[in-house]
Amino acid sequence: MFRFIHSSDLHIGKRFGNMPEELRGRLRDARHTVLDRLAAQARAAGAGTILLAGDCFDTETPSPAMLRQALAAMAGHTGLRWVMLPGNHDSLLADELWAAARSALPANVVLATEPEPILLEAAVALLPAPCTTRRPGRDLTEWMDRAATPEGALRLGLAHGAIQSFSEDGSGLDIIAPDRASRAGLDYLALGDWHGQMAVNTRSWYSGTPEPDRFKHGEPGRALLVSLPAPGALPEVTPVETGSFAWRSLSLELLSGDDAAALLAAQLPAGAARRQTLLRIVASGRLRPAARMALEAEIAAVAPEFADLQLDSEALAADCEDTDLDAIDRAGALRQAAELLLAESRDESRPEAEREIAGEALVRLFSYCDAMQP
């Protein structure tokens, strides 16, 4: 039985420039400390090897401190072996990165920088496909079909890239054959690039990122524990939790009479989990102005408890009646402005985009007037 952890896309050093400054530091630190969480999962499962299938670093030019600290973290986990594959973000074009890594390489870290077999054990051969550039434009795993390994040895593939125009950034320029594992006689193909965990087939898996960095996948940070009983046997693949932060999207599909604030409160994560949660609330449907103001007030009240809290109300339309305008004013300039915006939002002769703008402007006017209330 050969057991290992399969991970990828750590993106150590990611800047998170669109986040508040305090949160940026916490998110960057979580990408570094995920090395410790991967090691903990390996020890708990009795796995001696951790395969990192590309994009260990977010750029080809991580700072010397960032590189050395990552290597030191790996070195600190004696008894575990780490294998690092260049991905599209930290490809072999990063000569200085990989030269610096070699010069400070701990004894328990292997750099898979050449397309040639690496014997992890006498009967376990690893076939890596390091990314030569950010966009190689060819299937770098082809060589695995012809690779000679010891008779009776397990054959593991390690690669980073897209399968059938399927990739994290959507470019789809570098296509890995989806049947590469069967073509090359691989017992397991460990893939990186896609940040969500996914099985391509029984022998080929994307591990997903161990520490999420976006809302796109809606999954916790995870890696894969892989057990290979013998050559030719199907791998036993088990997801293991590794993430520190949760990136969640919460959908609120609303009708005009709904108490949106109450519906939101019932779905929010509880207590201490909020500090480690980045939450995007996606509101859609229609809502009366008072309910909209209550929803936004509820969000503002709980936002400080979360790592980050966003409201996406692009698909939420204002459902306003003449009587709702009394909350703005019963007469005067503000009332006239509100009536004009309401009329424009209902005017079927206007383009839909203009009606939506008028409706949003009316909601904004309600918000301003609500804020001015004593």
C-alpha cells in the first residue's frame, strides 16, 4: 500500500489587492500555513509523501523570504517528503525561483522540474510534467506514454493544466488528454490548475486548492488522500479538509412581500465561524423599499463579525407602490423626484436598462432618506 496526499494551487504570495488591508494579511498567511495543515493530514493518515501539482507560488517572482519560509515550513515536517511541480503561475521560465529553491533545498523536498521518472520508492515511480511556460501550447503529459519504469512499479503522473478546454482561467490553450492515465498505464494522475476538487475519471483527479481564494467553486479547502494497494488496482481517493477560510455564496430569492432580513438571518453561519468566512449574498427577485432597507441594515449590523461580507443586488428589482413614497416625503422636491423615478421605472416605452437605473436610483433615494431620519 502506497499512501500520499495530493494537493495543488497553493498560490503562496497571492496579494488579494481587492480586499481590505487587514484581511489581505490574514488571507496571505493562510496560504502559507496551509503547508502545516497538509502535513497534519498526511501524518493522521499515515501518508509519507505530499505531491504538489503546480502553482505552489502565485507568481514566478516570489520574494526570497517567501520562498525560504515555504521551504523551511516543509523542512520542519521531518519524516514527510514533499514533491513540488512547476505550474503555469510558477513555470520553468522562472529561472531564479527554481535556482534559488535548489540552492536552499531541504533534504525532504523534491523538485519535479524535469520530464523524467523519479523513484519515490523502489516500486513507486513518479512521472512529472512541469510547465515549461505559462502557456506551453501542447500536452506536456505525452511523454508519460513512453516512459520506462521498473517492472511491477506503481506509475504516478503529476501534471498541471486543462483537460478538454477546461481550466481555472478559461483559456483552454493547453489540453491534457483526458485518457492520459489509461494511455500511459498510470495508476493515478495527480492534476492541478482547477481550484475545485473533481474526478476526471477513476484514476485522474484535480485536488482543488487547499485554501480557497475566490467564491467561484463554493467548496471548502481540501486535498486528496490517495491509497494505491497495488499496481493496476483502482486508487482509493478520500477528500480531506485543509482550508482555514470559507468562501461562501448565499442565494436569497425574494418576493415582494418577503421579510428579507429575517430570511437572511436564518441562513447566516453562526458564532465563531463568521470570523473565518467570506460571504457573498446574492439577492434576486423583487422587494419593497422598506424590506430592502431592512435587509441592508441587517447586513450592515452583522458585517463586522465576518472576514468579509458583500451584497450582490444586481438581480434584485425594486417593487414600489405610490404609498411607499410617503416614507420619503409626502410633498416637496424629494417627493416629486421620487414620483418621477417611479414613473420612469414603470415606463414600458423606455429600454429595460433605463428602467432598472431609475429603480435603483429610487432605492438609493429611500436609503438616503432613511439615513437622515432622527
